[in-house]
Amino acid sequence: MRILIAPDKFKDSLTAMEAAKAIEKGVKSALPDAECILLPLADGGEGTAALLTSLCGGISLTTMANNPLQNPIRCTWGYVKNEQQGFIELAEASGLQLLPEHLRNPLNTSTYGTGQLVKAAVDKGAKTLIIGLGGSATNDGGTGMAAALGYRFFDKNGKLIKVPAGRDLINIRNIDTAKVHPDLLKHDFLIKGACDVTNPLLGPEGAAYTFARQKGATEKMLPVLEEGMENLALVIEKGLGMKVAEREGSGAAGGAGAGVLAFLQGKLCSGAELILDYSKFREQLKHADFLITGEGKMDATSLQGKLIGKLCSLGSSANVPVAAFCGSSELPAEYYINNNLKAVIPVSLKECNLREALLNAHNNLVTATRSFFNEYKQTFEYRQKKDCS
């Protein structure tokens, strides 16, 4: 039996590769003869750059950059010299995980550090750049990133806003491009923003009202952030001649999706589709008898265009059963039955608190996988596959 093991990360506990190895251990303890193919995946969030770097045979490089509150930190990004291709994660310099809870406030945070990493990649010689847009601590519309690359933002009095943050967007009146990094404006330079969401910049489904709460915003902050985004969209249209407010994915990463479009002349794409293409997932699936995936928390959004939803769809098309392991699940049974999921298995013990669940994630995942496949090998479906092999 050939089992394709293709999880995403289990946030705050296991990388995608660590999760894949734990699942393999559980499978092997139940089905010693099973052939396990490990294919850790990502969807544009944390782990995307490292995975793409590995898949492309690149190297990891280190650059000093500013965190969301402008404190210098050491950041890693990937580069493939022969292809002149760079891989960056917005979360590496501008991610929510970089800040303790009491400092999380999207009025104060900026993507400036991400712009520093983009500059480092361009200066290294990159002609193609992929930026994973998940996991941000910011709601600045990518203005901080742009400022690090030479864009200048001025208020109504002509005063320069050096490092724009969420609170500054409402005050921007003009954008100056005279000092923008020259390589960014060349026609042979291609930038892609890998998104794990398709939300627009504005409105109830936009950057502020959909995502800002999880970045520390209070209810009172939301209309302030939304008004700032509305102003930024108008200034971008006026100064750069681009309408970004309704573009699919423009609300990703606190509006950094819009920033990729407007300030980097880039394109937005599905992070999950990008990873599936680079990893040659579809080729591996052709030869699989069973597909195992997973992530830290599953809810309805997991099946709405994100990685696991896409894997379920591909598994269904290839007639390969799919099971998903997760730290916790909010999915009603009808959701996963209707999406070709044979089972959704939360691995955390119900009596555990979050801290214990995170600390024991590896062992819990091994145990849950072993239990699932011990039960599965008793089924008619498994015996039939075994007889045919």
C-alpha cells in the first residue's frame, strides 16, 4: 500500500516536515509494509519559502531586517542562483509570531522588514521573486514594504511618513516614486505574491474587518483601519493609476496583497496551487492508494480554496481516499463527507489545555495515526487493496 503523506504545518508546534515524519511513524507502526511518500506542503503562509527553496535546490541566506515594530532581527530567505530566483516569507520579518500578545496592534505594525528582504533578494541578483503572504502582524497595505524599497509617502502638509504603519494610512496624500529601487521597475523582473486567501482589500470581507482582530485589533480599531485602507486605495489609484480595492487577494496579509500589485508591479496567485506545482504533487498522487494531510486547526475555511480543500478535490478526481489529522477541528461531519474526506482526526486529547497539546503534538500525532490505520486495516476496503497488490 502506497501512502502519500502531505501535511501543512501544525502552527506553533510542528513544521510540515515534522508532521509528515510523525504521521509516517504512526503509519509504519500499524502497517509495517506500507510505502510512505513524504511530501510536506504549504499554502503561502509560514514554511512556504523554506519549502520552495528546498524543492528548487536553493540555499538559505540570512539578512538583518526590522520586525513589525522596527526592532532588528535576523531573517532567512531562499535563493536559487542558476535560476536567479528568490523566495521570501512576509511572516519572517513581519509575522504575528514575532510579537508577544501584549504588543500585537495593527495600528503600530509595519511590513518595512519585508521590503528589506525584497531589496536583499534584488541586490543578490534575483529576477524572479515569490513572496509568501501568510501570517502577518500588519495592516499597512504593504506601504512599509514599499518604503523600504524607495517609495515615499507624504501627508497633506508634505511631511514624509518614513515607516508607514496601519495608523498612518489615513494620512497619506501623495506617493513619490523617484527613489524606488530601479530594478523593480524593469520589465524582466517578475514578482508573485503567494496568497492563502482571496479576500479583497475593503469591506466586510476585506483586510481590516476579516483579519485585523487576530492581529490584536479591538473593535474600535476596525473602522480606523478600514478608513485608512480606503484612503490608501484612492491614493494608489490617483498616484499610480491602479485600482486595487476589489482585486482578488488584495486583502491578503493586511493588504500586502494590494501592495504587491501596486508597489512591486507583481501578480497574486494561490499559494497552495504554487506549492502543488513546484512539488509535482499531482504526479505523486497518481501512484498513491491513500492520501494523508493535516494542519493545526481545521474549520470551514480549510476546505474553501486553501491547501486541504485543494487536496480533497484532487484526491476525489484521482479516486484516492483522503484523511486529515489536525490539532483541533470545528468541521461538522457533513463538511468533510461532502469534500471527499474519509475522516478528520483531531489528535489533541480533550482534557489537554492548549499548552499541553502543543508540547505533545508529535506524540499525539503518532498515536492518532497509528490508531486510525489499525482500524483502517480491518476494513473491507483495505483488505481489497491488499489482495490486489
